[in-house]
Amino acid sequence: MTTTRTVYAAAAATGIKPGTLRVRLHRGTLTRHGHDHQGRALVGLHELQPAPTVNVA
């Protein structure tokens, strides 16, 4: 089963900025999996890679 979240919840889970996710939805590189009851777009977490962490020495 696919785990879907709103753009802001997906951003919090992956570390990717919400604006980046919205742009990817608009460009079609990220699949929209419907809307929640408040009309917010749902995205699948399986399509997202967590943002890389930067180690500063």
C-alpha cells in the first residue's frame, strides 16, 4: 500500500522544501494521488528521496 501525505507533511518527512514539491507536481515529475478532504494535493512518499545531509567538518 502506498503511503500518501500532503505536500507539507511529505516535506517534513523527507526534508525537501514544500515549494520544490509543488514545482515537481506542476511539472509532472511527481504524481498527484488525489486530494484530501480540504483540497490539498496528496503525494506518495515512495516517489521521494530524503534530502541529503551535509556533513561540515
